[in-house]
Amino acid sequence: MGAGHPECPERLVAIHDHLLDTGLVNDLDARQAPLASAAELSLAHTPRYVAKVQALAEGLRRSAEEGRSEHAWLDPDTAMNAHTWNAALRATGAARAATDAVMAGELVNAFCAVRPPGHHACHSEGMGFCFFNSVVVAARHALEHHGLRRVAIVDFDVHHGNGTENIIEGDQRILMLGFYQHPFYPQGGARSNASNLLNLPVPACTGGAAVRELVTQHWLPRLHAYQPEMVFISAGFDAHRDDELGQMGLLEEDYHWMTAQIRGVAEQYAQGRIVSCLEGGYHLGALARSVEAHIRALADL
């Protein structure tokens, strides 16, 4: 998205290098991400919005072929270059392919180390570093192509997943649970009181003990009552104490604990089926360590 932008390629490099350094990569079944199709994108977005992003991408590609490196901005935070279209398609394609692999029993669960993130992408609008809402596409793919009846999306990014809320509001096949720092980006926080949404605002400086209490008192009872047949995670790690894009106080062990709680629910009701997708996390060291903790909890290592 341009020099100095926090949503940068180094995020995935940091994760990859850390998994190599710790040796954890040797315990993983690593797979390349396919490109999402237009039909898959339509599970979350309008054809008009998808066509708009594609047209911008085509213009940027032509500029690159003519030797000009340019950006197109969806909003003041969210820029495209000539490669963004394919990157965004692969991010969504990863979530869909992971869903297929988990449903087929090839994998118990999956973590998609992808960028750009997706949970701010609304039905007909991209924003907040996000173009396509990968988690919603994957969740609806599980419902419509694998015959599931109930799935849950858990969002622990420091920012409210307004795009996910916008798309799934009122869709009783999908339960969304989240916490987010408030007041903070995006302005206004949760805007819907739909019965399939439980997005809880917390103040700046909220730490792990308070978040664990929130999970125990609010998330887990709703999940047990709902009994999801698959769980999707919008895994943002920018609520970490070291991340300068948020002001919360989580640590690696908090992400491990939250993930273990989610895994317990999935094992009880969903045959362990979880697909997690990377959202935020912009302090490279904290991001890499938190992803390690998340993966260890998913894999029970």
C-alpha cells in the first residue's frame, strides 16, 4: 500500500521467518492459496463492487506495463497497486480452500497467513486496509456448498469487524462474536443489535484478564447455546500490548488461551473444524510471536 504503510509485505515475512526459527513450520501442512472466483466473492460482495475493484486493478496493471508505479485509493487508509487484485483473490481463495480441506477431513483446522486483511470489507465497500471479506466468504461457502446449518465467526482484532457485521447482520446461520477497542476505528463501533451478533466494546488499556473474563462470561455461553458446526476466526493480533495501532494490552499467552477455548467449542460441536484468517497485527515481533501461540493452540502443540 506504499512506503511506510503498516499493512506491509514484511508482516508475512516476519510470520514465516519466526515459524522457521522456532521449527514449528516442520509440524505444519503448508499449502499455497488459490485465486478466489467471482462466484465466491459474490457470497459476500455485490457484483458492482467487485467490478469496481477489478477495473481499478486493470488500470493499475496497464500503468505498470508502461513503467509507471501507481496507487488507487479506496479510502484514505486503503490503497491498491498493480498486484493487489491477485493478492486479495488469494487471501479469499485461501479461506475457501482451507474450508474445503477441513470439511474433507484433510486437515483438522487451518490458519491462513494472508494479506490484505478482510474484516472491514463491507457488502459494497472496501475500507480499513481490506478489499474482500475472506472470513464471510468462507463461512457462507461452508453453509451453501457443504450443507452446514450453523457456523460461528469469532473476531479478536482490536478494531471492530464492521464489514463482517454489515454483511451477515440478520443471517441466523452465522453467529458473530467479537470484542473491540472503543472508541476507536471504525467510528461508531457496532451499529447493529441483530440477534446473531455479539460485538462487545472495551476501553483502551484493557488487558488479558478482562478479555478472558469477557470470553468466559459472554462468548462461551453463546457458543455453547448455538452449537456451531464449524468455527471461523478473524485473527487480528493488533490488540497486543506492543502494537502501536491499538491501545489494548494482550500478550501471546492470551491469544493462546482464547484459541484453546475456541478449539474446545469446535471439538465439542464441530468435529474440531476451525478456519482462522489473519486480520490485523502490525508490530512485526509481536505479530510473529502471537501467530505462533495461535497456531500452537490450534494444533495442540
